[in-house]
Amino acid sequence: MSEIKKCRVCSGEKLIPVIDLGKQPWANNFLSKEDVGTEELYPLCVVFCENCKAAQLNYTVSKETMFSDHTYLSGMTQTLSDHFKSLALYCDSNFRPNVGQKNVLDIGSNDGTQLKHYQDLGWTVLGVESSKGISQIANDSGIKTLNKFFNQDCLIEINKQFDVINASGVFFHLEELHSVTSAVKLSLKENGVFVVQFLYIPSIFKNVAFDQIYHEHLLYYTLHSLSFLLGIHELEVFDAFLTEVHGGQMVALVGHKGSREPTGRLKNLLAEENSSGCNKLEAYKDFANRLENLKEKNLAFLRGKHAEGKSIYGMGAPVKGNTLLNYFDVGPELIEFLVEKNELRQGLFSPGKNIPVVMESEITAHPDVYYVLAWNFKKEILNKYDEQVESGVEFYFPIMGD
């Protein structure tokens, strides 16, 4: 665990601090009652590389600490599963090999939700997942999963190449960034496709989604900075498209350098990036100013409802919610519970602010206000709780508007 001195992507030494969220706990470190108050705090600061334009955390909490035994499950929401299904269908339609058995590798495969959709389409699947407990969940559900960190050393056991390699929400987690990218290069068939799904800086800027900054997320890409990294390893983006998932997640389609022609869609996205200024320092300074306004607005809302005697529960206990709660300094004095359906978090407490997590099934009466920390699933939540909305329960979304 240490502060970086050089850029994670290009090793440049001109790193400019742009977003400082103070010292915070590792946000996925949900605590037992006995461990409340023992959590360590680490700097949570984004720096900007003047050379390759990559935004990144300036401090690394070790991958063993964060990923060996975490509690995130990708199969908890229908929205995400539907997205994974549509992506598997897209790859099956566009990148299926002409001969032989089609195969796919998922890096950071979690509970196997993405791979299940490929398996349903007849693909041979393999997941690599660092969490022992979650890799066991995947294996028990019929998704072959190795309990390892994916890197060059892992290739010895895998010993094959793949038509499709998927990295869903993991390629910005990587402490061993260049080892992993090199391993992808070696594992990808000559005409194979590497599918990178990542939080996209212009979407974060647009939504003021600062809560997507936490210690697991070491890098925050634009297509420009991602392309810089891939180019070092003789890989390149040939197509990309923006999805609605997580408030605007980018999907980049990557091949070996020179293997495919760049699409017009990619060229348009790169032109939009250039005109938006998202690869310039000024955009980060503007974001930091807007963040302070968002903080004031949210605190005014919560304090106002509390003064009115309203009961307030948090909707969801997502990892990103802990960035928000800790930066806003909001604890159980304002939010009584965090209502969650992931049973791995049952009976635990949020790191830093120590708000108790209760299961959705245990809630016998709804509060006056749900403060929706899982804001990226807004449509799904409002559809599910339409009766409560009609009855007057207020659902407040701290990000992307209320």
C-alpha cells in the first residue's frame, strides 16, 4: 500500500492532483459489529497525467486486501444481467468464429452472471475471479471459474487462447496493469476481440458521479487514455459504444493492432471527446467545483427532512455509496439503515460511517424517504417500488438528479 510517483499507464512523472475526497476506508470493507471503528483510512485522491491524460488514484490499496474476499455480486440486479445478456448476444452475432468451438474468458468474472449468458448461447466459458467465496458461487452454478488474479503467471494454468475476452468493470481495477494487459494480448486469438467495459470520464463528469471514485477503481478512462495503454501492448480499439449502465458506461471493442479497421462510430466518439475537453485539466477543475455544489444540495435535503421528523433509509448498500456517505459525512444520525438484498452484507455495517445494513426482506414498514445510493438502477427501483411511490414514499436520487 503506497502512494504512486509515476503514472500507472505511461510512467510519466507529472501527476497533478485534481479531485481530493479526503481519507476514506476501503469502501467494500463492510464490517461486523465487533469490527466497527477498526477500519483503516487511506487517501482518496485523483491525479491527472499530463503526458497520457490518464486520471488515476495516487494511492494503491493492495489487490489482496480489496479483492480476495469482497462482497460484491454482479447478479443482484436485473438491469445489469440484461445488459450482460445483450452484450453476449452482440458478440455472438458479430464475433463468433466461423469454425470450431467458440470460447470466452471473463476476467474478474464475479458470480458468473456475464458468462452464464454466453454459456446459454453455446460458448465454452472460463472465468477468473480473485474472491474465493464468490468464485465458489460461480462454480456451484455451473460456470467454470479459477480462483486467481489474472496476470501473466495465470496464463500457465489457462494455457489456451480465446475468441472473446471480457473485462466488465475490472480493467480499471488493476494494480498489475501492464502484466494483465500483456496477458490479454497473449491470450487473444489472432482475430479475437477483447471487450472492455469501463466507467467513462465524460459520463462521470456529466452526472457529477464522484461516488464512482473509490479505492478499487484505480483508473478513470477516456477512449484516448485507454488507447494509449493498449497501444503499448500492440492492441487497439476498433469500435466503441456508450451504454446506459452505471449512468453511462463505455464498451470498447479491442483487437490486435492492425487486425480490424476503426469504425465510423469510434471516430465520432473520439471527435466528441476532443471537442468536449474531457482530456484536459480544466475539465477536472470544473468537476471539482460542481461536486461541492452537489454536496451542499444533498446535505440541505437530508438535514431538512430530518428537521421535519421524516424517517430516512438508504436504498442499497453499494460500494460507491460509501464514498458518498464518507465524503458528505452522513451517518446514522441522518440515515437509519441501508436496505440491501445481497445476503453477503446481511448484519454488517458500512465502513467509515457505520450505518447498519438490513435485508430488504426484513423491512416491515417503509420510511418517509429512501435516499437511493444505488442510483444507477433508477428505472428498475422505481418500477419495483411503484406502489410506494404512489403512496407518498419519496425516492431521492443524490446523483443524476432527484
